[in-house]
Amino acid sequence: MIAYASRYYDKLLSATLEHLEIVVITLLISLVLAALLTVACSYSKTLSRVLLNLFSMIYSIPSLALLALLIPVTGLGRKTAIVALVIYNQYLLLRNFLAGLDGVERGVVEAATGMGMTHMQLLWKVQMPLAKGALIAGLRIALVSTVGIATIAASINAGGLGSILFDGLRTMNVAKILWGSLLSAFLAILIDRLLSLVEKRGVKN
């Protein structure tokens, strides 16, 4: 393992950066879309139930199956991986965002409404700041999930650490298998720990 890393450190670094790029792009798109859907759902409980049920059904589809379903539409590569990851993230983010907003005390909401706040003012100035613990928790789950599924997405030529892992499986190269697996796991654990600290601080503040 050490010999492989010292000889091919550039490949490991390149794959890690590719993986992080997929995760960051997915996160940015997912957050924008989830924020828009959360605002829309805040106006309609019916829409909220419909979207949560829809994304729940999609989330139950195995990642390889969803990737295969998207290939005829978006083709092989990173684009398909990002589309699939964004779709998966909507269930995780939307569920936690809406749960956080619903968890705000009714008395606080009623008091803000009585002060003349509009729906959007109530959402951005009252509900979201009070629900930041749930929002960060949703983000934490989505990010860890994205790191894991992005590894599997290498099976459709999306790149990232999964490319090293799958190449190792094809050639029965134990060093590649271990490095691909360990680096993916390390990224997931690192992101989870960092967001755990952010979540704790968010709750305290």
C-alpha cells in the first residue's frame, strides 16, 4: 500500500480532487433546489406531502439502478452522476428542512405574524434561524451520502475515488482497492466530523 501511494500519489490526489469536485458541485445545486422547494412547500402542505412522497420513492431506488435509468437521457459520465446525486439529496435536505421549520414553536410564529411579518419575512427571519440545527443536520446527512454514492458513480465513468476502487476490482489489485475504499471512507468521516462540530455550535448559538 505504501509503495503504491509513493509511486502513484499524483493519481490518488487527482482522484480525490475529482471526488471533492463532484461533491461540491452536487451540494451547491442541491442546496439551491432544496431551498426553492422548501419555500414552495411552506405555502402548501399538500405540495409538501407530494414532494416528500415522490422523493422518498426515488430515494428507495438503488443508486446503480437510478444511474442506469439516467444514462439514456444524460449519457455516461459526471453529468449523470451529479443529476442522480442532486435527486437523492432532495429527499434528505427537504425532509430535514421542512421538519426544522415545522419544529418552530407555534407561539413564536403567531407572535411574528401578529407583528405584521409577511410569509417570507417569517420564513427567513424567524423560522430558518430557529431551525438551523435541523438544517445543518440535513446538510450533514446529504454530504456523507453524496461522498458514498459518488464512489459508486465511477462505474459510469464519473471519475473520483471510485475509479481507483473499481479499477482495482477489475485487475484484482489490492492496493488500489484499499486506497479507493479508505480515501472514500476518510472523506465521509472527515466531512461528518466537521459538520458535527458546526451542528453543535449552531445549536448552542
